[in-house]
Amino acid sequence: MTPFAPHVYAERRRRAAAQAARAGLDGLLVTPGPDLAYFLGYSPAATTERLTLLVVPAADGAAEPDGVAQALAVVPRLEAHDLEVGAVGPVEALAWSDGEDEHAVAARLLRPGGRYAISDSAWALHVLGLLEALPGAALVPVTRALPMLRAVKSPEEVARMAAAGAGADAAFGEILARPFAGRREREVAADLDALLRAHGHKQVDFTLVCAGENGADPHHDAGDRVLREGDMVVLDFGGLADGYGSDTTRTVHVGEPSAQEREVHDVVRAAQEAGVRAVVPGATCQDVDRAARAVVEEAGYGEHFIHRTGHGIGLTTHEPPYMVEGETRPIEAGMCFSVEPGIYLPGRFGVRIEDVVVAFDDAVPGAARRLNDSPRALQVVG
């Protein structure tokens, strides 16, 4: 991922310190994965069993100590140089050697009995080790304690997400020109994978190709099912381009669709439009879900819309906020998330249409910007 300027990472740590203080936490513990890339621009192998830990102490946003911007990390001694050259900006590193108790080393930087948020991707080995080294301490998942930590995107982040979305759109445009009938789901999925990479994706996270009855399973994985005339086919694909995610779904039909297939697709398209129009700063996340779901229910297909309307997206393809009933968090300008209603008729077919959108400041319906602009009308393929 192309790094941002050093001050961007320092400002992110300052904001996190202030959010932690407001949440009644003693700080934030960041392990390898998307959180560490976000706060330090450093991405070591997340598969190592050795502890790497960025410590962000809580601080009042109105009176933050200079040290909040200064990165403080616990790192294996054999990776200390990698941290020094890989992190963006200066890092104060507390190195530990093989044979030492790395959790006891990290505990020197933490308050006994303190309450900390820790990255969702932290190994259980390290969560339990830190709790043993800090009697009375509490560790809570970061997305539970600080769910909006990465939710509001900067203009630079939105630009990267827009580029990722454009790459996914281009992949869809090219797949439409290729044959569907007579090919296996996994063959079409392999084409989508290659096209995403050809259009700037460094990582492909999923290429779901769900033909006919398989389309009624929202997370069906592409298999050996042969696509044939008369199939509705759900295509859900995405990944990371320059560190930021794409996620789009379009539903196509092999040959001419039936009247009911067109009807269901039209209902989902109208529901998706209603969901996007509900994206207004100040509205709640559940308002987006309600707007899309109302269209589906009015058409008589409510029981067949079996998942939330959307999810946040950024450094990962699924992250807070979630567009679901009960999520009363207000939408803020800069939030990026999917809007993806669907209808799933068991044993027959499914339809889903998905775009990633970003909320703008304009407090008017339709102010959200779509980061996908490929055709949402039902496409007939051969």
C-alpha cells in the first residue's frame, strides 16, 4: 500500500487516543493487521507467533501530550530494524528477545487493572498472555469498544476507494463480454479474479459466482455447477487496491429472463436505490436498512431478504458501521459502506445488487456518492 504522509498517521493516533479516553479506556493495543497499517503504515506478517504491539495511551483530545503522536511499540528484537524502516514516522521501540516473556515486557507500558481495547485480529495467545501479565486488566475487541475508529474516511482514503471501485466496475464490464453458458462457476470466478488484478487489485478477497438455485445462498462459493440457458447468476466480487477495498454485486441472466425474474430484479434494484437515497448525514444506519427493506416487503418478498442491507468497508471489506435494524448510530460524512439488498428464493434463484457509497455533508436525499457505476439494470449474457 502506498503510504500516507507521516502527519496522517500521527493524527490518527491522536484521534484514537481521544476516542479511547471518551470511551473510558486506558488505551488501545494494536496488533499486526489492518489496524497497525492504519496507525503506523507498517504491515509485518500477521502469521508470526511473536508479539508486535503498538500502544496508544488514552488522552483527552483537548490536552493531548506530545507522546500520543509519537509511536510506541513492543517488537521482537529480530524485527526491530524492519519496524524502523517500515513504519511511517519515528517509532520508539521496546524490543524483546526470544526466551523473554514478551507479555511481561509489554505490561511495563500498561496500567495494572487497566481497561484496553485490542485489535480484533489479535491472537488469543497474546490476549491471554497479556491478561496473565496484567492481573485485573480487561481487554475488549476494538470494534466493540471503538467501532468508529476507522469508519470516517479522509478525502485521500475515499479517492483510493473510488479507484478500487472503478477497477471492480471495469472487471464487470469485461466479464459481460465473455461466455457464461457451458462454463463452470469456478471458471467464471477465475476470470473475475484475473480481471480484478488486471484493474489494480493487489489482493482479491472473494469472487462469488452463484448460478440458478445457488443464487439463493448469499454466500455460495463458486463450484462445479455448469451455467446454462435460463440461469440467473449472482456475481459478488472484490478485494484491495492500494490497501483499500472494493465490493460490488451484480446479477445477470443467461439468455432471456422470465417475467418473475425481471420482477424480482426490478424490486431489488428499487430497494437498492431507496437505500442509497436514505444515506444522509444525521440519519441512522438502521434508516438505510429500513428504506431498502420496506421496498422488498411492499412487493411481497420480505421473508426472502435474509441479511443486513450493508456493512462498512475500508482497509478490510467488512468493518463497522453496519446497516442493520437496531444500529442507531448516526451516519457521518465520510463514512463508506455497502448498500446491498437481495431477494433469495430457495431452490430457484437469487438477486442482489450492491454498491459502495460514501456519505457527503449535503443533508438532502440522494447526497451519497456511489463508488460503483457499472450497469445495475439486468444484463443478459450468453
